[in-house]
Amino acid sequence: MSCTTKDGRIGTFKFTNMSLESGIPVDHGSPRSPSSASCIPNNTRTLTSADSPGPTGPTYEEVMEEIRHAAESLEPGKPTLHQSYNNPAGTGRAEGDPNVYKGDQINFYVDDGGPYRLEADMLAGHVEIELMPSSYVIEYGNGDTDTNYTAGKPVTTYPRERPRQTDTSYAYKRSGNFHAYATVHYTARFRVDGGPWQMMEVTPQATSDPLLVRVWWVDVGRVGGTCDEDDTRWGCKNDPTMGKKDNPNPRLRKADIRTGQRWHLNDNGDGDTEYSLHRDWPDM
């Protein structure tokens, strides 16, 4: 039954020891437990103790832990290190050919295989995570290292043109065969529901397979006759004192900086056609 309180608010009767029978209140009270009726306002609010638990839900720490865990599960693929010294035909050799000359600028560049992204609905909402390359560390295999902040790109060298210096080029000062590596360092970032990007303290990295670089020197000498007459003469194709540019498994001047391997393909020299020339290698 509706009622009106003394201050004019609409409410509902609350009966004590009384009941409604056919809409008529019936008294069931007694001297010890008298009956009563009171008007309770409909807009009455229930007060709760300050110690009572509030609404349950994920904490900020739980939300960020889920995002961080997802970012750590996003693993970058293995990058690929290239050099464009013989690109495309300025040297007369095939693109990617490992043979270069001492003192020339060798343009290196890295393909990181990205982008690396993840999207998922999480506690925070719709979350996007990306791995952003932050630096590229090139190990040239001879003990020298450079840190670049660009991946670099292929550079074309035209006939009779000297290789140009670039932001990612390097000149070997000593001849020999070397294994070069690239390590890409990443920084993770995320955003929620298309909002602003936020950086994270998640910094994965990935390292390439070795890139063989064969550094040659130029020597000048007098010869008698031509290589057509005898291809074993000094400087000719089959000169036993000369290296072989098509050697499938050359010995490394400095052992592989990561594996300790002494030849390009293995550690026992199978297929090396220049072994007699480099018996003392590795010597760096």
C-alpha cells in the first residue's frame, strides 16, 4: 500500500504484527509485541559500512601484467643481413656475391622480417601491441662492431663507379674471410581501444645467421705469356698461389665470433679449395 510521509515523500507502508486481508489491515499484536505501521519513502538509500567490499574487478597491476605477458610472447623472427657490393653488375659478379675488396665501402643492410604485431581483447579492452626496431648492431666478424639506427637499404654500384659510403657501410682494412652478423634490438609499445601508443619495458632481440664476406687485396706483378697459354701462371685462374673466388667452404681469417667455427660451412674444412694458402688461419 502506498503512503505519504510527514515531509511529503511518496512511500510504502511497512507493517509490524499486522497483515492485509482483503485490503484491510488486521492487528496481530500483543502487549509485549504491539502492532505498528510506518511509511517508508521509496527513495530511501541503504547505507553501507566503509569496511564493506566495493565492486570487484581487475586491478591496474593485473591489467598491465596481462599486456606485458602478451608483449613478451611476441617473438621477432630471425633477421637477414645483406651486403650490396655486387649489386647489380658494377663488379661483373652476381648480386650477393661474397667477394669484396679491401678498403672499399661495403654497404650492409638488414631485413628484420617484420612487422611484428598482436591484437587481442584483454582486461583493459581491445589491445594492440607492436615490436619497433630500435637499433641494428652489425658485427663484421673481424672484431669490429657498429650500432646503426637504420636498417639500411640496397645500393646500386654502376660500372667504373667506386662503392659509395653510406650510413650503414663499412670498409675492411684487412683481407680474409669473415662471418658477419646483425642483431636487431626491439622496443614494445601498446595501445588500448585505439588510444595513444605507450612504450613498454619489453626489449627482445634477434640475431641473423652468419653472412660470409670474402675480402681480397690487389697485387700487381709482371708476367710472361698469357693465361690462355698456361692458366697456372701467376694471376691466372688456376694459379696455385691464388685464392679461389668460388671456394664453397673457405677458411675464416678469424674464427666465427659466435660459434668458434673455423670454416664457413663446418669446422673440419670439407670442400675447402684454398687450404694450402691459409694453414695458419684463424690468426686474428
